[in-house]
Amino acid sequence: MAEAVVKVLIDNLTSFLKGEIALLFGFENEFQRLSSMFSTIQAVLEDAQEKQLNDKPLENWLQKLNVATYEVDDILDEYKTKATRFSQSAYGCYHPKVIPFRHKVGKRMDQVMKKLHAIAEERKNFHLHEKIIERQVVKRETGSVLTEPQVYGRDKEKDEIVKILINNVSDAQELSVLPIVGMGGLGKTTLAQMVFNDQTVTEHLYPKIWICVSNDFDEKRLIKAIIESIEGKSLSDMDLAPLQKKLQELLNGKRYLLVLDDVWNEDQQKWANLRAVLKVGASGASVLTTTRLEKVGSIMGTLQPYELSNLSQEDCWLLLMQRAFGYQEEINPNLVAIGMEIVKKCGGVPLAAKTLGASTSGSNIREINVKGYYSHKMSIGFAKVVSSYSPSLLKRFVSLRVLNLSNLKLGQLPSSIGDLVHLRYLNLSSNSMRSLPKQLCKLQNLQTLDLQDCLPLRCLPKQTSKLVSLRNLLLDHNLLKSMPPRIGSLTCLKTLGQFIVGRKKESLQLWWGSEDVEYVEEVDIDVDSGFPTRIRFPSLRKLVKWDFGNLKGLLKKEGEEQFPVLEEMKIHGCPMFVIPTLSSVKKLKVLGDKSDATVLRSICNLRALTYLYISINYEAASLPEEMFKSLANLFL
């Protein structure tokens, strides 16, 4: 498994070195050396994996490498966390704690370097054969040809993007730019290749151009590459101005498709310069770009970024089996059971499934240590406490990425939880805590916090907004009285299980910090005094409204809808509410008592409604007749 572990770490180091954080505090060269050293060791790992089963010293060597890899990942995590914290402070790199921090990191780097040097020297004893590996740190090249023998679980995404490019923007006067955004290894490039080679796209868009951008977003280089792609021949050196003119002549009046793959550029002006040259196409001309960075998507996109989701376990299983066993018709049932356990650790990341499948190809899969698998999504470390719990345990597991403490009747969470700086997932659901320690807010890598069914819980820490990586805050079925300040500054947040305004008529800007909540896609709002009518949710797809006794309707902001892409609504206890015209809502649930039936009088304003669930005593004959034209599912 060391090969998969090292590959993912090299990917993480590569991504890290492309960011600005790597330049802070003067450790860029050290991280470059680490990346180079791991790449050197990686060259012999394929041979080592094959020989370890019959060679105990070699197996021990691989275990040492695993441990060293974990240590480097810990250092990388802590560096990013502390560097981000310092850079956001008023002192910046002059913070008084920077010097001891540099000393600590430097000392740990020296120690791990010595270990890696020893490991690198020891490998010579095993006479391992090197495999030539293209260094991703130098340059990553991609092309338009779909090289995957079989793509699993991406047909729906491909069809959706093709529809956007062919139908949704066909009359657009401005150049349409659709970013595909997602973490490394999800298959953004593969999806873009599927779209690029789709027959419908080929029939409607011409010319089609594929450019691998990577970290070199140079206007002159990109324009030259686009021209060469269109003309099919190399171009002599030219100044920028004639290049711009030549490209505009080639694209003028044409409905073209340009794919810019693997974009890292965060300089808005650089993109503006290139876009100005590209704007000469016909209506429907489009740019499709792939990136890991949400900021890049927001800078470049004229359309809502297409966020690529993880694969299902079934698709991950098919991918892993295809890489491990090819197209064998029959596979040993024992291997199937073990393979499914491995798939659970892949986290829906295709790269993890492919890497793991390839590393087991031709070997005996029964020898794989499933518990030691290095999950691409959650990085290193996994723990689940199911029966007992002791605060002292937390101090022992400083490298934890996933911690499940659900349903343990915990009355208090120790402050030492703040020491688990690598934590990505924390499940505290179904416990008895009335409050949470402020140290919880130190977990800047935390992505999911599950607090569902914590009935005694009354408030969240005031500094919850410091959980800068938080994507999912699950708060269903609790009795919170209010939300912490500036929760809207959590720009990674996708799911907010419940939003409580509270009894005091205070400005919602206190919680959100702005009038546009750009990122949240799902929210459950519970309010005693008033609904956030002046806050706009441009990305919200699911809304649950609970107990709005005086709510009569929704306000518009400067002629814009409050929920422009809302697809699903659930309403309870809103007897005075009049449903406004919401063109995108497809699913509605109305719960409560008979007084809530008034909501249904305005249901015809949901013109795209296909699903209606009513749990109150209501006659279907009382529904507006025109709504039955689009309704496909009705539950009374």
C-alpha cells in the first residue's frame, strides 16, 4: 500500500507548493526537497510491492516508509493550519509566535529528512528496479483524447454539461464560461474529455480546442497554443499583438468550444486579458475550464460552477475491479468481499480507487492490510469509538482525520479536542452536551461537524466562524437558541442543517456578514421573530421553513429572486405564508395542522412543481387545476 500512500502525498505536496502559503515563513525549499525525495523513492515502489510478500526486511522497509509518510503529512497539515492563522492576524509574519513556530517546524523537518535519507539509503540493499515516473511537480500535461478504458458513474454529469453548452447558452450574447470545480482526483479532466468528445458537442461547436493550462497562465503562451490547435501546425515566434489579431480572425463569428484544463491562476486581470481576445465568437461560444480552486471558478465563470461530486461505492467498486483484475468474467467471492471493504475507504475518489486497484493488480489481494489503507479523501488516520470514551484518549490520537463519538451520552467534550488539528470529520450526534468548548474552533481542517439530535445543546461557540474549512454543519433535531456571529464567512459551507435567528430582532448581517450567501446549498431555517427576507441565497437548492407564524411572503432584492435556483421546499407552521413565483422549485412538502392549508392556495406559483407531499387533511379537488399539468407525484 506504500505506493498509493506516497503517490497521494506527492499530489498533496504538489498542490501545496502551487499555493501562496508555501512561500510564507521560508520553508518552500524544504518542501520541494521532500517532494523530490519522495518522487525518487516512488520510482522503486512498484518493484518493492511485488517482492515484499517473500521478503520480511523489505516489508519492514515499506512500513518505515509508511510511518515517515504519515509524519510528513502531519507536518504539512500543521504548517498550513498555523501559517493560515498567522497570515490572518494583524501581525502577519511578524507575529511573536512565528519564531518558535519556525524553530519547531524546522526541527521536525530535519528529523524527518534524516529518516528519509536513511530509508533512501536502505533501499539500495534490496536491489530494486526503478520505474521512470514523470514528475508532476515539473509539469502536468493533459490532452483531449479520452485515455480511460472505461469511465464509471459520470454519464449523468456529462449529459448535464452538454445540455448547458448546447441548449442553455445557445442564445447567450456574451462568452459563456462554465467551470468544473472539485478536489484533486475526482476526475475533472476525464469529465471534460467526455464532454469534448461527445457527438452532440462535435455537431454544434466548432472549432474545438483543448489547452492544458496547469500553473503557467501566460496570455501569449495560451493564445499561441490555441492558434496552433486550430491550424494544426506550429507557429513561429510572434509578438502578443499580432497573435491576438490572428486568434480573433480565427474565432470571429464561430460557435467554438475552448477547454482550459487544470487552471490554478487566481489573478483576475490575467483572465480578463485573455477573455477580451476570446469574446469575438458567435452566440453560444463557450469556455469549459477545470480547477480545484473555488476562487478560480468564481473569477472565470459566467455560469454557476459545476461542482463535481464523489463517485458512488458501486462505481468505485467497478473502477477498482477493472484496474485490479481487468475484464475477468469471474472473480473469487472472497476477493469481492475484501474489495468492497477497500472501496469504503476510497471516499468516492476515482484516483484513490484507480491507484489502489493498480497497486493490487497481479498480486494477492488477500494480503492487503485494509485497515492501513491510506484514504485519498480523509488523508491519514481513522478512528471510531463505539462503546467507551475517555478524554485522555484524545491526546494519544493527534493524527486523527475521522472521529465518531456519536450516541455515547457525552455530557461534556474536553478542551483537548482542539489538539486534533488534522481532524476532517467529527460526529458528536445524539449526545447530551449543553455547550461545546471554544477549543473546538481551532480545528481549521474540519470539514464536517455533525451535531444532530443533541437536544440539550443550546449554543455553538462564538468563534465557530474560524472553522474555515467547514463544508457540512449538521444541526437537525436540536434546541439551539441562536447562531454564532458571522457564520456566513464560512465560504466553504455547503450544508447548514438549521439556521436559528432567535427571539431578538437583530440584524441578520450580524450572523452572515453580507447580504449574499453565495455558497450554502441546503439550509433549515427556524425563527421566532422574522424570516431573513433581505438575505439572498443564490446557490440554495433545499429550504426547510419551520414555525413562521407571521410570515406572509418573501421579499425581492433589487428585482432579483431570493432563491434563484431553489429546487426543494419543506414548510411547517406557516399559516399566513403566500408562496411567491419560484420558477425552479420542483419538490414541495407541506406539514403541520389544518391552518397550514392556506399555503396551498398559492401553490400554482410553483410552475415547475413535479412532486407534492401533503401531510395535512386537504382535499385534492381544492388544489388549483393548472398545477396538475406538470405534477408527476402527488401524496396526500
